[in-house]
Amino acid sequence: MAPARCPCRALLPALAIALLGLAAAAGPRQTPALELAQELAEELWSAGLPGDLPELEPECRSLLGAFAEGSAALTGCLGRRARPVRLCQGCHGHYRRLLAQYGSIVRAVGNSSESHNCAKSILTSDRLQVVVTLSEFFNETWEAANCANCLKNNSEGLSNSTEEFLDLFNKSLTCFEHNLQGQGIDLSPNNYTEVCKNCNETYTKLNDLYNHLQRMNRQGGESAHSAHLCIDVEDAMNITRKLWSRTFNCSLPCSDTVPVIAVSSFILFLPIVFYLSSFLHSKQKKRILILPKRIQSNANLVNIQEKYS
């Protein structure tokens, strides 16, 4: 049977607070009283709170504070870069630091032998498990954005292909803006001839690179992920294509037009060539009727038989 808990221990925190309140009410002149109250309060707190209200160790509290600051920083970064989408470009540093902070909590153990494990105290000591919930939310958001497809394998920065794509993307937007300014203020909403003409080469390179990245990604490209491209690249390409096709009403010439026409023409003329060649090279054979020889009369047969008899 567990020993009865002294009800006086439950009154220790209240008593300490009362002493501090009395000392503060005494005013700044009674400094010794204030010091005595503080000493008594420290002694009461050091005597220990009830067993069902454990305090975090300083090391665990420091880890929890670092995770809270990292979560706030990553949340702010995601919110600021939500539109246009620049999550992977600008927030990968915050995400890596938060992963490291969460890993420190999982691996950390308090210094004293009687203290609880930091992971148990912070992560699983209550039903809500706020730290675990926050960590899962950030991981799911990062995976849904497919940021690994934009980053190097160690996630320390953007991959070379992503940097090349973003460079072409910025050049395309610059070309659009430059040619819009060059056409004057009285530009008709449906007349963007200069934009289509002068930016065709840059846009074609951007579009070809995007298609190449998609093919590489399906084959397990740089980041070994086979889902979509990262959200930054997809959003940038969607913006450019909408400007090119809907706003400027431009179009790209299909590079497969000539081969398609050639193959279609060949298939169309195949029956004509077949029948013509059949007519020229076939021989019409005349029907030759072979008449059977008449059977000799019975009289001749009798003469032949008599001759040799």
C-alpha cells in the first residue's frame, strides 16, 4: 500500500508565492525581508513539487525551446513563400534545422540518473503530443511539395538542373516584361506579336528543359524520387505557360509536323502504289485448252490385235 502523501506538500508552492507577495508589498525599503522571502521560496521549491507535476530538466527545456523557435521560423517561411510558391528554395534551411532539433529531442537523455528521458517527457507524456504533431505536419507538407526533387541528395541546396531551370524562368519573365514595355502603352490586348517573336527562343528552351526534367524524374533522376517535380518548378512552369498561351496568345511550332506529314502521305499512297505495281508487273496468262486425243475406233483395235496374233 502506497504511503499517504502529506497534504502540507501541496501547500508549499502557495506558501512560497504568499511569502514573495508579502515581501513585495513591504516595499523596496525592507530589502532584508525580500531576500529572506526569496530564500524561503527557493528552499520550498527545492523541497520538490508533488510527484504528479514533474518539472523538465534544464537540458530538456532548452531542447524544447529550440524546437519551438525552429517551428515558428519554418511556419513563417512557409507562409511568406506560399504565393508564388517558393517553399523549397527559401525554406530548406529552416526545415533541415528543425529536423536536427527534433532528432536532438529524440536522442537526448537527462544528466541526472533520477531524471526522465527528454524524449519521453517532451514527446509522449500527454495525449495531445504537440511536438510530434508539429513534426508530422512539417514532414507531410515537405513531402507533398516534393522538395527533394529540387534539392541535392544531402538537401544542402538546389540541384544544378533546378538552378538552370530557374535561370531560364527568370530570363523568360524578363523577356516578357522588356517586350511589353517596348510595344508602348497603346498595346492591344490581343496583339503581343513582339513578345511571341522575341521570346520564342527563351520560352522554347524553358519548355524543353521542363519536359526533360519530367522524363528524368520518371526514370529516377537526381533525387531518386519518381513522383512529380517539386512544387517550385511546377508552379513556375504553370505561370509561364499561362502567360504564353492565354495572356499573350502565343504558340510553339510543332517540331514533329514534317515527319507526321511525310508518314501520313506515305501511308495514304500505299494502296495506289500497290495496285499500280500489280497492274504493271503481273502477266495475264491466256487460257490454253488442251484437247484430249480421240480414242481410236474399235475396228483399228481389231486389226492391231489380228496383226500380232
